[in-house]
Amino acid sequence: MSPVPRFAGYLFDLDGTVYLGDEALPGAVAAIRQLCAEARRIVFVSNNPTHTPAEYVARLARIGIAVPEAAVLNSAQVLVEWLGHQQPGARVYAIGEAPLQHGLDAAGFVRATDPRATDVVVASFDRDFSYRKLQFAFDALRAGARLVATNGDRYCPVPGGGEPDAAAVIAAISACTGIACEQVVGKPSAIMARAALARIGLAPAACLMVGDRLETDIAMGRDAGMATALTLTGATSRAEALRAPAAADFLIDTLADLVR
């Protein structure tokens, strides 16, 4: 394993990288505390849209990592900000959980109640996804609404396995309408990368993107010009990492390897 040099800034994924469920992953807390003690800039970048920044801060505090809300960025926040530039005040039907709904409300979007008068359908991680919601999206898209999404993850890692994520919702909508999703703003999109780099306030070359998924974390970091480190604590096995055509710059067993 190649030693990992120090960087001025670190972008960390959360689920499968820093914690799994309510438990810190091995080496994560000590490594992040060490980097904070060295005054490295840190931003946590998650595709999971089911929590508010305050909830993420509280979860990190429970495992022993103290950070301000400004250090946390997730796909729901990025979607709300991006859509605010694209179509402010739009009538939006969001298939997603409360943090996304409340974020859209706070940004001045109108909750759509009529499919024929809907401007945008947002597909997201929704553990209450139902046929009724699918029918609304179907009718709205056939009436001319746009389809966008917070993230495209197939599943979210949880203790003991995983939960179907936003990719399942996107696929269901596209399967019945024949309409592809226009934009997915979460990792690995350039939209998410720009938002994260704006938060950390550094050039891409000064940053290390650390995550457990090749197709999201590592792809975003690489495409944005950052160095990348893949941790084996989450979704990717060593065998998968070694045979990947676009490997990470560094392969680490746990976050402890960042500060050895």
C-alpha cells in the first residue's frame, strides 16, 4: 500500500466511509480528529438526501466528531440550490423524504398538487415510495414536466446490508414514461463537485476525495481534478477495486491509513 501524503483539504463521503448506521467505522474518528488538529480543511459530502445538515452534525457528534453545519453537504441541498438557479419558484413534485421537502419549501418552491400544473418532478431516496406517487410522476411528465434527481445510488449501505436508493425510483419513473432523467446532481456530477469545492475553498489539486464507491466518490474526485482514496470499509471490495479500469490514486483499508 502506497503511503498517502497530506493534503490541504479532505472531502469525505459518510455512509460506508466514516460510519455505518450509528457506529463509527474503524479508524475514522481518530483520523479525522488528527486532520482537524493539523488544521486541514474538511467537508463531508454525502449523496444521502434523507437527513438535514443539523442531523448529520448531530450524528457525527455522537461518534466523536465535532463539525459545523457548513462542513456538511448532501445531494438534497445541492438539488435545491441548483434548481433555484435553473427554475426559481417552480411548482415541484418531490418524491423524497422530509429533509428534501422542507429544503424545497424553504427555498420558495411551490408544492405541486396537480400533475398537469407541475413544472418539475424530483426523484430521490424515498422509503415511502408508492404507486400513488408513481402515478403522479407519470401524469406530470406526460404533461411536460422535467425529471431531475438528487442522486443515482443503487442502494444505501446500512448495518447488515443495504436499502434501495434513488436509482430504484428513477428507474420506475423512466420505465413507465420512457423519459430519461435530465439531471442527477449528486456524486459523481460536476454540480456536486463544484458545490463541495466552493465549501472547502481550495483548488481541486489541493484536495483528496475519500469514499467507498468507485462510481460516485472516486469518479467525482477524479473528474474534478482531485486526488482520490478508496476505503474498503463500505460498498467496494478489494477484488473490485483492483480490477476497476479507473482506479483510485490510493487504496486504503480504513481511514486510519490517511494519517499513518
